[in-house]
Amino acid sequence: MIKKTLLVFMLLIIASLQAQKITIKGIVSDKAGVLPGVSVLIKGTANGADTDFDGAYTIEANVGDVLVYSYLGYETVEKTVALEKIINITMKEGGEVLDEIIVASYGRKLSKRKSAAALITLKGRASGISISKKSASGYMEEIFKPQSGLLTAAEINDLEKWNEWKKLTQKQDFIEEEKKWGFDLGDKLEVFLVDNNQDPIINVKVFLIDDQKSIKQGVTDVFGKAVFFKNSSQFFTIQTLYKQQVRGKRLNKDISKTIFQYDSVSQKLKGLDVMFTIDATGSMGDEISYLKSEIENIITRVDSTIQEKRIALTFYRDLTDSYVVKDFDFSSNIIEVKENLSKQKAEGGGDYEEAVEIALKKSLSMNWRENAKTKLIFLMLDAPPHLNQENIKIIKEQINKAKSMGIKIIPIVASDANKSVEYLMRYFSVYTNGTYVFLTDDSGIGNKHMKPSTKDFKVEKLNDLIVRLINKYSGV
């Protein structure tokens, strides 16, 4: 009788525990960092959640439920719910079953993987994923999605290689581009703001005033630096505005660096705003699918220590196309950003030039946070804007606007671009204190890529390069 009573008591306790609903929180990551967009489902149900930008999730489940963690290209993880309220998961890549080996057209062996969600295949010259998706008409259609980590690229930071840049600007073809677009940077002046601990003061407005009373505005970046370019004036005045204090210095034209030190401790800003502005005309068709995969990977990998991350997207074509600009304002919802990105494709165009100036204008009109620690535009393109007086005016206005808002423009030049594109994009990056990125032939993807006007550069995976730049300009 006692044994039966004890058994009934234990069964009641177990039943009570299993009926107990608890809120579970956790972080899902792999060896490289957090994983946004991981599906977390209660096994046998449709109830679940997705991890956010920082790999975090929250879900309500009963003790005894099994949580299933799944992510494309990773081994599925199952975890039985006990009484713990925090469950952190580390996922491993490569959970699918290898069922055959296929050979790509360029002679490399690639594994073909099969799972319930995806099938790795070949498309053109690189592997990717074919996903079956029901179309609006009810039919199943196959959408090709390349793997990330395929595109290769390199960087030229002209501000850090200033002597090489100055030599480049003396070449005849560059001089001709300067005349066409009417830009002339002049000599560089670096202005630094630091606090009493010698820490950089970020996001402070700085003004350069020349002898003609022309005013140029910049904003200090994560290094406490604002960069200006001087004309032929003999003297310049630099003014800074920080915590209601106006400071100024009168400098002669030979000065290339100056420092302002404030007695107070600088404010520790947070926030990262990143805009991807992408040429979506037909000429980008050989690479846009790969770029989309790379951007998804980049969004996933942005350092988890960077707080308050937001992503925006702008796609553009030309004036006679089905749309000129299609934009998606800043969002911290990683799932939403990836969905908007996945729906875009390359079409239209026709002539070589595209509506770059309109895309810039739209990108800079988005909901940028004034007090964000870092603001970046990655401008992905293979063609220049149409060359006419109106567009020259718009381009200059928008580049000046980006500089005055503290937004760095980082062009990423794709295949079939010419030297006019390179020179113009390097001007964009230099003027806004950014850097210049170009795709290379090393990946074997897309049409031929232009050789850059530089002797020294390092080829990297595009996604690694962009993540490195985001981390660099965020002070990580």
C-alpha cells in the first residue's frame, strides 16, 4: 500500500512538472559567433521562435518538451526542457548527408548535399542552394541561392596610402575624370578630438572655414577624426562644437594635422547603421545572387559586441526601368531584412550608366540616427551615373551631405566596370573618409574584373573584408 501511494505521488509530481510552462531564453551561436535567424521549434508543434540580430531567442515551453534548433547548413540540435530557464546552444556546420560527388565545369570537386530543406547544386561556375518554393500561382518553383564565401575582393584605402593617391591624381586619365566631374580634393587636413584621457570624442561636428568664408562640415568618427581637403587659401579656421563649447584654431596651409583636447570625459556612444545600396540592373546579373548571399552572411556575422545594429537596403536601376529606386528603411529585425533582400533580382538597364545619383539621394534621406556611433554606406555597382550637369550637381550635394552627416561611403565595384567608375568611386570614399573595395577574378565568378590602379593589395573573401571594415569603423 505504501509503495502504491509513493508511486502515485511521484507520478503526480512528474505530471505537475511536465505541465509547468516556463519562459526560456538563450543565445545560439557557432564557433565564429552568434547566429541570427535560427529556427527554434517545440517538437511536434508549430510553436516556435527565431533568434534575433544578436542570436538571442525567447520561447515558452513545458518541462519535458523538446526544443529543435535548425539552421540551413548546420546540424539540427534537440534539447529537452528541464527546469533551467537559460539554454544556450552551439551549432556545428555540415549536418546534411553527402550522397554524391559532382565536378564543376572548372574542374573542382564539390560535394552535393541533400536535406529536407535544401539541395546543394551547381549553377554556372560556383555551388549554391536550390530551394523549392510555392509561387503565387500555386506551382513549385526552384530558386537558386549561392553559398556565401565565394566572392573575392580587395581594398584600397587611399587615406592611409596618401602619397600613392596624390601620384594617381597627377595621371592624365585621372585629371580628365576630375575635369568631367568637377572635383578636386586638394591637400588633406586631419582634425582629432580627444578627452582628458586621450580617448577619441565621437560624432562631433567640425567646421573648416577658408579665406573666402567657404564652410565645409565634417563629423568625428570612432577614432575621433574628421578629414578635410584644403583649397589654395593661405589660412584656414577650424571650429568644433562639443557640449555647448565652441573651440577654434587659425591654421596656415602647411598644417596637415591638429588636435583639440577637451577636459571632460567623452560620451560612450552606441549604435551601428549600415546601408547596402545595390545596382540591380541587368548588368549585375552575373554577380547579384552571390552578393545577396554574401550580405546575408555579413549581417549574421557582425560582431555581437556592437550594440543597437540596424540595416537598410536600397536597390536602384535607371530612369526607364520598372522602378528607379526600391528602398527598405533601417530595421533591427534580421529576419525582415533577409526576406527583403532575398526578393530582389537584376533586371533592366540597357545603356552603361545607371541612376547612381538618385540612389545616393534616397539612401541619404533614410532614417539615419544622428547619434549613432558608426554610419556606413556600402555602394555596390558596376557602372557610373549619367554624366550631365544636373547629375554632377546632385552627386556633389549628396557626397557633401554624407560627409556632413558622418556617413562613410564604401564603394564595392563589380565586374565590367571601367576606370571612370574606379576613379569616381575612389573619390567618393576619400571625401567621406571611407575606403574603396573591388571584386577580383580570383573567385572565378562573374565577368572580367578591372585591374585596380595600385601596386599593392591583398585579396580576401568579400564577406570577411566587409565584416572586418564594419568592425574597424565601429571600433571593435
